[in-house]
Amino acid sequence: MKFSHLKIAPRLYFGFGAVIALLIVLVIIACTNLAKTNEANQRNIHTYQVLDEVSSILESLINIETGQRGFSLSGKPASLEPYKQGKLSLRQHLDKAKALTADNAEQQLRLQQLDQNQQSWISSAIDPAIQLRTDSSDSQMEGVVADEQLGKGKQGMDAMRGLISSIAAAEQTLLTQREASAATLQAQTQWTLIGGGITTAALAMLIAFWLARNIVTPIREAVELAKKVAQGDLTVQVMVASTSNETGELLAALRDMNTALVTVVGEVRLGTDTIAAASGQIASGNLELSSRTEAQASALEQTASSMDELTGTVKQNADNARQANVLAMSASEVAIKGGVVVTQVVDTMSSINASSKKISDIIGVIDGIAFQTNILALNAAVEAARAGEQGRGFAVVASEVRNLAQRSASAAKEIKTLIADSVEKVEVGTRLVDQAGTTMNQIVDSVRHVTDIMVEITAATQEQTSGIDQINQAIIAMDNATQQNAALVEEAAAAAQSLQDQANSLVQVVSVFHLHAADLPAAIALDKRPAAPAKVTTVRRASAVKAAVASTLSSKPRRNATNTPLLAADSGEWHEF
């Protein structure tokens, strides 16, 4: 695949990707060199630490020598303080120096030699001199001076100074080598960045030139084409080399747009002539529509009058229904109260029936007592007869008791008969009252049902009243709308004339576009022929003008010589409009 056939996004990815890749390489090289430089600096810091420790070792040795000489001269124990501190710091700095140079065998040997020398120097020169001064008084300084003149301490110190100098010189040599290496690495990094920057800039310029040539040039062609189309020149031929990228697709789209504009402009020219011919027919149709709209307005006025009368009747029915509803509700309340009274009567009759049954039971008990009394009186008379004269008085009393018992039994039977008859009548009355209560409950339910029906009738009547009011208002609104439609139809007639004028103006506007003769629609020849008047029922889309206008102008029957309007007025029937 050629690079010129790539889409814009891959081109940009490739161009910027190459620059970014080169920048990434430069950054990696710079980071690597910086890491090396940082490592060299860390080693230099290590070397400076070794040099600092070596310097501290020398300082400790000097302190030891100074303390020893001060004590030898003064003999005061306070003069030995530098000596003591020097020995402590000497051991510490030697250990640190050994630890720092653990990776350098030569330095380790030198430091080991230095450690041995300082121990030998202290034990053979320093400590004996201190001990000699301790054992000598201030008047016996000849031995101390003679010992000092031997130079043992100076010889040992000079030897250690030489070792320390060699250690420092070795570290200084490493430091010099590392600084030279760091300088070389810095120079390489600098020249690498300079060369890489120049290379990146050159590559970016080349990629920018390449992208400009492959992207801007087709876009400039598209701009030129758009300018010509804006000036009305539709005769431009667009050449598209490839449509595999966005610029090619843009040119192809502009080519298709130019072709579509040629078709549309040709159809618009044809459509404007068709509109001019149809506008006259629309005007005549609007006149017929105006007369029918006026007739419709008259009919709506009559309908509105009838609806007013119907509204009055429905409102009167609603008032009657409301009154009937009030009466039904009153009857329902009366029936409910009657039902409550009947319920109370039923309860009372039930209580009387229960009381009658209890009286009957009591009379039965009295009858039983009279019967037992009679038996006892009879037994008493028999016993009195057996007693003879002694029991005559008791017999008389027993006879009287028997008579009373018989009379009580007789009376109890009569009362029982009357109570039984009364209980039977009370039971009959209770049944009748129960039936009356049931009937009253049915009456109450019926009255309630009637009340509910009257409520529904009243609500329905009110809804009818509201609905008729809405219908009346709708008819009034339709009447107003019809009146407005009549005015609008008159305006539409004037608008049709204006439409014809606008169609002529549109023809002049469309003539600004320049077309090839081959691109004009075949039906454009109809522009010079007078349009045959036809009955038009619909307005067709502009996109179907080429196929439909010819059939519309040629296939529709001509109006008769009397110039019949679009909607036949003599039919006397309504038509959709």
C-alpha cells in the first residue's frame, strides 16, 4: 500500500510516531548517561569520605604526638588529654577507613600497615616517653631531653605520614580518573542531545512537508470546488484519484454533492413551473372552499341554537333528579327509623314470650304443690279417722286444707290454660313481628337501592349537563373557527397569487446556476408551453416532480368550456378539503 493511500489518522500516527520514537531514544540515552554520571558522583563522594577519614587519622596522630610532647615538657596530667582523645579517634577513623575501602585491596594493605605502624609507634616511642616523664621529676629532665633527641617518635610519625600520603594519593588518583570519565560522559550526552535534537527537527520538518503535500493539496482542491459551487458554477468536473483516505472521500463526496445539486436544480426549475401552473387552480379551489365554509358556518349556528335548547332541557331534568334524590334520601331515613322501631318491637315481643313461658312454669309448680297438698290432706283425714274422737278436729282441718288444695289446683289449671293461650298468642305475635321486621328490612334495602339509583341518575344527569355544556362550547368554538377559516380562505386566495409571483421569482433565482444542457431534465421543455388547467387534489413532493408533473398535466381531464371550479358547486354535497 502506498503512503498516499493511507488515511489521515495513520499518516499522523506514522509522522508523529517517528518523531516521538526518536525523542524516546534520546531520552533513554540521556537517562542512561545521567545514571552513569550519578554513579560516578556517588563514587566521588565515597572517595571524599575516604580522604576525610585519612585526614582525620593524621589529625589523631598529631593529637597523640602533641599530647605526649606537652606532657614531656610540663609533666602535668592535663597535657595528656589530646593524647587520650587522639587514641580514641584514631581507632574509630581507622575502622571507618577500612570499611570504606573494603573493595580496594591495595588500600586495605596500606591501612593495615598504617595500623601496625601506629601501634608500634605508640608502644615504642610515645608510651615510653610518657612513662619516662612520669618517673622523672622536674629537676631530672636530662633523660627526657636525651630520649627526645633520639628522634624515635619523629621517625615513626614520618613513616606514617608517608603511608597516609600514599593512601590519599591513591584516592586522589581514583577521583581524578572518575572526574575525567564524568566529563567525557557529560560531553557525550551533550553532543548526543544536540545531534538527536537536530535530527528530530529535520525529521519533523520532512514529515510536516510530506503531510502538507498529501493532506493540504486535496483539501485545497475541495475548497476551490466549493467556491465555484457557491458562485453557481455546477459545470465543474471533479477528478478523484483514490477514495481510500479521508481527502479522497471528501472529493468524492463533493463530486456527489455537485451531481446531486445539478439534479436538484433541474428538478427545482421544473417544480417552479409546475407550482406556477398549480397556483391558479389553488386560487379557484379556494373560492369554492370559501362558499362552502360560509354554508358550514350557517349550519353550525343552527346547531348551536339547538344545543342551547337541549342544554336547558337537560338542566331541568338535572334539577328534577336532584329533588327526587332528596325525597329518596328522606324516605330512606324514615324507612331506617321504622326498621329500628320494628326491631325494638321484635325484641319486646321476645321478652314477653319469655316471661309468659316463665309464668307458665310457675303455675305448673303451684299446681304440683296443690296436688301434693291434697294428697297430704287426704292422708291427714285418714289418720284422723283412725284416731277417732281425738282426731276429729284434725280431720276437720284436713278437710278444709283439702278443699283449699282442690280450689288452688282448679284455679291453677284455669290460670295455666289462660297462660298457655296467652303464650300461644304471644308466639303468633312474635312471628308476625319477625315477619314485619324482615319486611321492614327489605323495605329499607329497597329504599337504599332506590336512593343509590337516584344518586347515580343525579350524577349522570350532571355529567350530561357538563358534557352538553362542553359540546355547546365546542360548537361555539367550531363556529368561531369556521368564521376564521372563511377569512383564511380569502387570504389563501391572495396567497395563491403571491405563490405564483414567488414561483416566477424562484425561476429567476434558479437561473443563476449554470448547468450543462445534458443535465437539464427532459420535462423542462414544458416551461414554454401553456400549462393545461387540471383538477389538482394533492401537492406532490419536489423529489417526484420529474415523474409526476407530466402525468399530472397530461392525464387529468380538462375542465369544460364553462370553466367549472375545482370543487363542483352544483353538486350540493360536502367534499373533503
